[in-house]
Amino acid sequence: MKANETVIATDLDGTLFYPKMIFSMFTRSNKKFLQRFIGDGGKLVVVTSRGLPFMSKIPKKLGAPCDFVCCNGAIVSVNGEVVKKQPLDPQKFKALVQDLRARYNPKLMLLNSSTRGTVMTRSLSSFFGSMAYFLYEAVQGVYREKTVRSDHVFYDEIERGEAYKMMFYVGATKLKKAYAEHLTDKLAQEYPDFSFAWVEQFIEVAPKGCTKAEGVAYYLAKVGLDNHNVIVVGDSGNDVAMFDAFHENSYCMAHSPSSVKKRAAHVLRRVSDLEETLYPSVDSNNPERKFEKK
């Protein structure tokens, strides 16, 4: 692949944000590689479950321009212009939330709004759960997102059609993480009007037809490039759709769960290891391969 004909479509948390750098956001090697790649005419598109309000931080910290596929494909931004916005259907989504609360009693629900950022429900959050989340947010540094804690705002954003993705907490144990993967498939069958994905102990809900793979496909059509021009990189269950859709050039992080890793064609340790693919001479004398083809 030539850099000026290539799109790198990468997940953020656990991927481009790996390892975490709470002040600089990016590791030096990732930043240096991506600045070189973009400077040579390549395109970087961030593909994330995070909402659009957070994205303004990324080009500033990276020192280079990039595009965005947010909320698992519900929002797409190209050259600073939002070219796709597909909110969750207010009535259907409100009914789904009520069903989930009645059936599974999730202790934490987080909504991505285009106007309010992240909105968290209060009513089902225990005191200790709230404190744990507060402490988690306190150590996030530059990765922290503005969060509103309010049931009223949560449902108001749904009613106004400003909700684009929700995630709810399943549990902290290894058993619960495994259950989240299983429950995702179950919910997808029971609620065909939505898209479901899992990340660690959370399950994500997006509008029907909104996955990271569909978001990348929409983006490629907008910029006039074919599927073979994209390299996709991720580490979690919500990245599997990208691995399936763009399998030949799919890369999974080495620290990913085995059920995710087996779906990608390649494994790497850092996003900057893609330099070996795009600039083969960089490590031509290095006997240690930084990524492997399975």
C-alpha cells in the first residue's frame, strides 16, 4: 500500500489510545508515525463509540488533521463537516430502555448526545457505584469527557431525537464480561431495530445499520475510495464488524480478547507498528516482526 492512497481507520480506546498517556493523549511513536503518514497524503479516520464533542481534542493533540466516525457509525464527519447524523428513534429507543431496565436492571446507563455530550442516568446508580464512576473519571486526564448526571436530561435527549448511542453496564467480573458478549447476540435477535456491540463489561446500542464497519464504508464512499484502500485497527467487540468487512487489511491489538483477535487477519502491538506495512524499509533489517499474519 502507498500512504497517499490509504485510509487508516482506527479505534481509539485500547487502540490509538494505547498505552494511555493522560497528558499527551498519544504515545510519541504513534504521533510521529501518524504525522508522517498524513503528511505523505494518507487519511486518518477515527472510528469510535465516543461522541463527536470529544473529537475536537484529537487533531490538536495529534498535530495533524483527521476525520471521524462516531457513535459506532451514527455520526460521520469529513473535513470538519458532519455528513451523516442518524439518531436513535425516540419512541422505539425509549421502549427499549424501559425493557432493559425491567429485564436486566443495569446499574449504569450512558447516552451519547450531539448537544450534551455524555449523559448518565442517576436513578439506578447506587452511592458506591456513583463514587466508583467519579473516581474513574477523576483519573482520566485528557481522555475525560464532560458528563451530565440526570435522568431528566437522559430522557429529554431521547425525546428530542438527539441520542445517537447508549451503553449499559453488565458487571465487573470475568464471568460478566463473557456474559456481555453472549447477551449482545441475544439482544440483536430480540431487538432487530437496533445495532448491538460489546466492549469489556458494557453493551452498546446504536441505530439499526450503525456499526463501525458501516460507518467506515459510508466514509470511504464520501471520500471516493474503495474498500481495498483502508486499513482497520481495533481491540474490542465493537471492532469485529470492521474486521469482518475489511478482513484482508484488518489488524487487532495483541492485548485484545481471544474471541476478538481471531476475527482479524493480523495482530500488532501498537498502531505505530503499521509503519512496517506502509514503509517496509523502516524495519527491513529487524528480525523481530512487530505484527504477525495469522
